[in-house]
Amino acid sequence: MHKIIALKKLIPILLFLVVFTSCKTTSVIVTSKSEAEKQGLYKKPENTVVIKPEKKKKKVVENKIETSTSETSQKIDIKSRLSTNENSEDYIVNNNDSSYLAEQLINTASANLGVNYRTGGTTPDGFDCSGLIFYTFSKFNILLPRSSNEMSNLGTVLKPDEIRKGDLIFFKTNGRKIINHVGMVVEVLEDEIKFIHSSSSNGVKISSTKDAYYKRTFAQVNRVYSSF
């Protein structure tokens, strides 16, 4: 009888011990990723792709150095250039009053006699006045400005006794106050200058300063290339 009473008293104590034991923490609380790795609870993913901010590429600015027309042109060997041209036999120098280059420029421009006038034209399909001169000089790697007014600012303005073949002759036509027409001198006589140009009415032709219209509108003659 006493044993039964003693067991009844022990039952609450045993139950308390069971509950206490079951509630006791059996592991350390993980507070960091490194601790989790030690316990095998965390593993770094393999083949991790790291995305870094893209570095801005430095913008490279090309410094274009423009060589002046005269400096570039003086390096050209015109004779050797023409000697390799299939039409080189057409380029003949038969006068003592002009340079070799001037004669070739005149021949090149004259090959377009009769070509129609075309505003803005720079090819044998049609020329305006400055387009003809621009095209002719470009055949010899001499690049001039595109407009007659800009061309008139190049080189040296000549006195009447200094004018030679190949020089550029300028006019102020249609009552204009600024230069708006250009041609190339092809012949210099005592009281007359003949020049090739692209006329708005007749296309590429040779005219004379004796013509009343051109005598009245004449402005100046420039030598734009030092080899003349």
C-alpha cells in the first residue's frame, strides 16, 4: 500500500522531467551564413555569375587635320600622273605663256564644251559655273571651295599684266553686289581675256571680256595655284 502511494507521488515528478527534457534546445541557434556553412546547413551556389557595373568606354575623338589646298597640291607630280593616263597624248603643252598644269586644266575644262548648265551640277551631266571649276581642279587633286564667291577669296588678285592661262576670272552678274560667277582664263590678248565657263543660258562655252555683258560685270582675276 505504501509503495502505491509512493509511485503516485513520483508520477508528477516524472512527467515534469519528460516535459522539461523535450523542451530543452538540442542545437545552437545559427546567426550567420558562415556558421550555417560550418554546420552544413548552407552551401554557396556553384558557377556564380558576378555582374559588375559596365565601365563607360572613353569616347575617342579623332582629330582631323586638314591640309591646305596649296600644301597638298604642291606634292602632286602632274607630269608623272598624266603619263599613266590612257589619254595622256591629249594633254599637249604648246605655249610658253602658261605652266604645264594650267594647260592641262584648260584641256580638262574644254573637254566639257557644250555640256548643259545645271544648278548645283559638278559632273559632265551638267555644271553650274563654280561646279565646272571645282570639277576641273579636282581632277588634279586640287580641292577648291564650292562657290564662286569663296573661290574669289583664294590666292592673289592680279593686275592686268600679271594674268595668265589657268587663272580664275570672276564677275558680279545680274546686278549682284557680290561675286557670283567664275570662269577660267584660256587666252590672254592685249585688250581681251578669253575664258571658259558654264553659262546659265548656253552651258559650257568660251566667252570674252570684250562682250559688253562681261565687260560690264567683270570683277577680278585670281591666281589660286602658285605653280601657274
